[in-house]
Amino acid sequence: MGSRLAALVLCGLLCARPAPASPALGDGDEDVVAGVELHLPAGVDASGLAKLVAVRRGQVLLARNVRRTLERLYATGRFSSAVARVQRGPEGVVLVFELSPRRALRRINVAGAQVFQPDQVRARAGLSEREEFVPERLEAAVAGVKEAYRRRGYDGAKVEAEVSESGDGRVDVSLRVEEGTATRVRAVAFHGGPGLPLGALEAALGVYPGDVLDEEALAAGLERLKATYRQSAHHRARVGELQVERDGRGGARVTLPVEAGPRWSFGFRGNRGVPDAVLRGVLRYDGSELLDEAVEARLARRAEAFYRFRGYQDARVTVREVVGPGGAEALLLFDVDEGPITRVAGLRFEGNHGIPEAQLRAVLVEAVRGSAPAPADLAGLLDAELIPGPPPAEIFVEPAWRLAAEEMEGLYRELGYLRATVRLEGGEVRPEAGTAAFTFRVDEGPQACVRALRAEGWPAEVPFPGAAPLREGAPLAPSELERARGGLSRALGREGYLFSRVEVVTRLSADGREATVLFPVVPGPRVKVGNVIVKGLQRTRPWLVRDNLRFKEGDVVNPEALYESQRAISSLGTFRSVAVSLLSPEVPEPVKDVVVEVKERPQLEGDIAGGYFLVDGPRVLGTASYPNIGGAGLNANLRGKLNYVGASVMAFSGLVDPSTVQGLDGLGGRGNGSVSAPRGLGPLPDDVSARVDLLGEREFRPSYRFTRFAAVAGLEWVPSRWFAGSLQYELETNRVAAAPGLQLILSSLSRANEQRLRFPIGLTNLQSLRPAFTLDFRDDPANPRSGVLLTGMTELTRDLGAQLTDAAGNPLSDFRVFTLKVQGAVSGYLPLWDRVVLAASVRGGRFLLLDPTSATIGPKRFFLGGGTSLRGFREDGVLPADRRAALHEDRASCSATANPAGCTPAATVLASGREVPSEGGEVFTLGKVELRFPFPSVPSLDTAVFLEAGNLWLQQASYRP
């Protein structure tokens, strides 16, 4: 489509030779525009198009303005073509833009297909719903489907395409398929010298007489046959092209020429210091390449390299072929002349003063290790077969040592020694002793330090940010020069100088010890936002996208604002993909239009599944989402599970009373529905979004029944990148009916059951108000290296009637809940050096009883453990400190009691080696320190070591900081 548009624009602007009423355009013309017209078919919406026209009445007609208009019109995604024509009149020229609306494919219907599924037919046709309809592509679509059928063996398949257009401009395409009769394989023959039994060849090819002639299956079988030859060591097997001869009566003969060649094996002679098994591993030959002379020579060089990196400096490996009688077997023989082992017994560095010898030796060791054959090549070999070689610093391999000298020079230059040279000088070799000595001669030269940093041509309206990491007085490092240049380019880009060019010029003093660093800058135009063109909207209202942009027309273009806009629009959950980019980004212009291209999610998504579960009985699960309700960005989601306990094993076996779980009383499950509103919807301010959640849950277990209904309404306020606030109100009712002896099964509960049974036995009606805030001053929220993060949250909870009951459901007493839960955290990140970061965090929280008679209930307490709070403990698994002390006493008393019946249930659980679930705490403190750094042998992988310490207490009076 891009090439088609380019052709239209080029024809309309440059190469057209129309009648006298439509002269060609050019920047050299002095014609004055007398009028501008947009020609569209009747009924097409023209709203918003006038502001995209860059040509105004009274202006001189310029081709670049016409070109910009055409680009803008096409970028809206509403037109399949846009052409400009000129009509000359007495007052000047009238510019006419002829626009052809884009027609979208609404449905692609497939009829008559049996061999392929409808989606497969659409894929072969290269058509997809909601894309632009281009009539010229129908012929290629039909040809693609017919070709797919031909390759599957249906040579006579017929495909027809029909087009029907609806009143709104959308198009339906119907593909009608007549598959016809399949072509069958009559015979399969192998010619030449196959070398393998016929049954093995047929099994590898996977095609037999009577099968449909499927070219894709034949191609896959051909690859399997080649793999079979490789696995059987026929390393010079040549498998020709498949030959298919159709007989015209619905049959075909398949012929395959094959020359297997001999079966090859590898042999070694003269290798005394390295076993055969090790050398085979070093060769790494898997048969994927034809075993010709070039491959043989490469294998020999590989073996020589291995020997040299084990101290055999003069090792030579030659290869020759030995073919057995009849040519069925062949041996590739490697003749090895190992020579003596030579170790570097003396290594000297002369002339080095700025870098210690130990650091230079480390460079040499890494160079030798990096050039040596990879250890993975020898995987699976026994330790006894692989004799350890000399240390890397005692192995002389000239290419590796020359490379080490270059890397030493690079190390010196990074420390400011710009004229440093490192030379490897020939040393003394003693063949009788098997030792050698070498010298690295270093000429460091002067160390250059930065004397001054200046930028020439820097825009006066932009403060100079400095040239970090360069600083005056520090050694001049080439890598830091490039980093500084890149930082200045990015700083200019953030100020709208998108086409700026920053160079680096270094001027050394005569003695080479002082350097003046200049950054010549060609800023180019300061780019501002022109028109914002939104593309891809079908159901969505344009204001939803525009209200989430972090810039407006006329602003200075900031790439970070473009990225933040893309992120904000994506976070709405309304679109499958979002792209915010400049129109014609490669063209330097003072005004750039911004294109926001979105792809909407389907109007309705969901799935459903079901099954039978022993505890729950028949169960149905489903999810559904309805995004972008009314085109305003309202997103509705529903997730649910419904089961019938009356038909479960619990009811059949009597674990629960069957009479109490019949009809509606036997329905259980969980449902969660939510509706989220984007920022700025209706009366909401531009930086505020809203969400409402409804939750219902009913669970049956042998020891308890749990029912919960809750509604949560929340607002989120994000006025800036560094601040976010939220406010939630929750209304909930919870009922727990427990069987006698519940405490005896505490340790066998799952995490979900633990959370339900934190509610008191009885009925609890609560309302909660939760304000929270975040202050984020980190450099990168996804992977922070510096900055500070502060978070705080409070929860005000008050009951709306709460009553305890016994196991039979009889009321015991009422209780009050009126509490304020307060917690906060401070995290800091300190960069130590490149990709090494020290992170520290402190968290704490406590409950305040707003009524002296109030109680705290388990679900609202603090919990520690798991990956987000105190690693090393299971999720919510940390027991309060005062509770642990009481459990120790119970456990000791139980051990001293002769009758186990005198033990508390918790002591009985501990005595059996199981864990007691945590009740949570009313006060906690937690500290973390973490050091993050790149993994030594895998630079792309980061790792960390950490120390965490924390505790919580159930009784605030027991708190010990």
C-alpha cells in the first residue's frame, strides 16, 4: 500500500502531463492559490479534513505544501488514495484534492472448503477482516488459495470470489471453493545408489502408494530422509529433487534420485596426549554439511587449534581418506603430529607504570580463554578422558597474545594514555626444557586529562547540561567521549532539536597531557508539533485518544512526551496496539505532524470451559470482556466459576449433609466483574480514572462454608510522572460457618482457604476507605538505577454489624471493628558503577484502634513472607514474634504431657512437624539491602545478592524495635 500511495502522490505532483486545465506543480511556479477543494463521494464524512490542508487561499502554490497535505490526508487511514490536481482560473489556480475513501473488509466468508479450515483458506488468500479492501488483490487471493490446494494434491480445485458492499462502505468477500478430486500417489521409486533398505527410505519419506499427493508432506519427508542419511553416517549422500509425473487420470508417480555414498567414520593416529573421544568432541561435526575437502580442512584446523590451546605449539594435523573394499565404508583419518608441550615459564611486562602487572596479566588470561575452543564442545566427556591443560597465562598462541596486546592498548587509552603502545617481543624458547619466555613492552606515553569542555553552536535558549560522564581534571577516555556526545544529542532531542548533529573534536596540548574537548553542534530547526492525526478509530471517540496525549499542537516536540503518550493510551486497555510517531520522520522540518495509530480490540472477547471436580462437582468457568463501551474507553470484564456441590463426591460420601446442598443451596463458585473508566471520562478530571469491582464468592468445604460479597469503587489520580494517588471505598459482607474441630486441620489448608478463614466464625459486615499515594523519583521505574521511591497507604475500617457464632451457627456475641491501618515505605537506589546498583528499602506499619472496644480481624492485619516482603519465607508465612513465643511454650508443655489430649491444637500440629498458619500482626518493620550487578559470564543477565530482616507482632504492647 505504501508503494501505491507513493505512485499516486508522485503522479499527482511531479510526473502528470494533464490537459491544460491541470498543469504540473513545481516549487518554481509563481501561481497564486485562488481556492482549495476537497472532492469526496457523497455521504463521506469530511469532518476534521480542512485543518489538514497545508495550502491556503492567497498563498503561492508550492509542491511541498501539496505533498504535506497529501501525506496528512493519507495518514488519517480514511482514504485509499489521494491525488492533487490543478485547475487554472482567471483569479489564479484552484487546487483540487480527489479522495477515494478506504473500504474495510467486514467479513470474509468461506464456503465449500473441507480440506482446509476457513481460517486456513483466509490465510492462503492473504485477506483478513477489518483491513482495507483493495479490488486488485482479489485475483492474487484466488490464485493463493488455488495454489494451496494444488500443493495439497487437488489440482482441479476451483475458487471464485464474490464481493458485496454494504451501505456504510464496508465490504464482504465470499470465497467459494470446489475442491474436486485429489491426485493420488501411484508409485514411489528411488533411483541411483540409495544405500539404505527400501523400508527405511519409505519410512523416512513418509509417502506411500494411495496417499494424496501432498507437496508439503513430500518436502517434510525429504528433510527427514536427509536427516536419516546424516544419522547413518552417509556424510556425502546426495538427495536430488523430487520428480512428480502426473498421468492425467488422477494419479502420479514420485521418483527421487539418491546417491548415498560410503558410510564414514573418523579415526585418529599419532595422538598420544589427547584421547580419540576428546578429539571427536572437538571436531563438532554433526553431518549437516557435506563432507567435502573444504570441510575436512576446517576440521583439521579445529583440531590443531585445540592442541595449541593446550600447550602443543607445533602441533600439526593432516587428513586423508581411506575407502574400504567395494566403497561401502570409508575412514576419514586424522594424522596428528603433536610435538612437545611448551609452557610459558617467564612472562615480563616492561615499561608499565599506570597499570599494574596483575591487571595486564588478567587481560592476557581473558584473551586466551576467549579465543580457546568453547568448553561446551566437550560436554559429556568423562573427566578422566580430558586431561586438564596448562593455565591460560602459560599457553602461547600467537594470535591470542597479539589480541591481548591490542586489548591492553585499549585499556590504556580508556585511562587517558592515548599514545600508548604494547608490543609482544619474541622470547627465549628452550625446546629441551619445554619452556618459553616472552615480554610485553609497554610505551605508555603521557596521560591526557580533560582541561576544558566546550560546546560550539549550542542553542542559546537551551541550558547546557554538561558533558557527563566527562569532567574536567579526569583522564580522557574515548568511550566516555562517545557517551557524552550521545547524551548531548538526547538533551537536544528533548528540547525539540530532533535533527541536531553533535560531533566531538579533541585537541591535545603539545606534551599530550592536556585535552580540550569541543562539541561542535549543528542544531537544525527546533521542531514543533503540527497537526495530530489519529488513525485506526472505528468505535472509539477521538477525544479519548487526544485527552491522553502528553503534548498538544504547537508544543516543542519531545520524544519522551511521544513515548509517554503511547504508554498512556496503551494503559487504557482499549487498544491491541498503539504507535505514536512523526509523519515523515526522516525529513528535517520546523513543524512535524504526529500520527497516532491504534488498533482496537475486538468488541467482545471471552472463553468458556468446564469439567467435573471431586470437591466442587460439575464446574463451569468463563471469562468475557467488552472493551470500549460506547467508544468512550469504558472497559467491562467478567470472570466467573460456577459449580454444583450437590453432585460432588463430598455430597455423595456424606462429608457434607446432602440435604443442605440441594437446589440453589448447592450452588457455589466465584464471580468478579469490573468496569474501568479512562482518565477524563465525563465529570472526571483529565488526570483521574475510575474503576468499580463487584465480587461474589461461595465455597463449600468439609470443615467450613464461606460466603462473601463485596463492591469496590476506586479513583486513581496521576497528575505527573512522579506522583500518583488513589482512593478506594469497599463495602463487603462475609459469613463463615465452620464445623467442629476446625483448628485440627490448620496446617493442611491451602493459601486460599487460609485467607477465607482469617475472617471470624460468624457474620462480618465492613466498610473500608483506603487512600494511598506514591512519590516516584527514580530514573527508570522498570529498572531503576538511581532515585527515591516513597509510598504510603492508610485503611479506615468500620463494621456495619458483626457477630460471632459457634460451629452450629448459634449467635455468641457482637463485636466492634473501628480501626485505622497505616503503612509506608521508602526505597533508595544508588549507582556504584556501570550496571552495579545498591538498593535499600525500609517499610513499617501499625494499627490504631479508634474505639477502645474495637478488635482487629485477620484479613486486615499485616503479613510478611513471599517474594514481595520477606524472601525466604513462604507467602504470608511469618508468624508474629509474640505468637511464636506462646507456641514455644505450648510445644514445651505438650512434650511434657503424658496424654496428648492435653495438648493445644497448635502444639499438636507443631509436634507432627507441620506449620501453623500465620494470624498476621498489628505492627511490623522490614528492612532490605540489595546489590545488583551483571552476571560475570553472561553480560546480558543481571543478578543480585540481598539481605532482608523484618518482624511483626500481634500485640502492639509486645513490639520491640
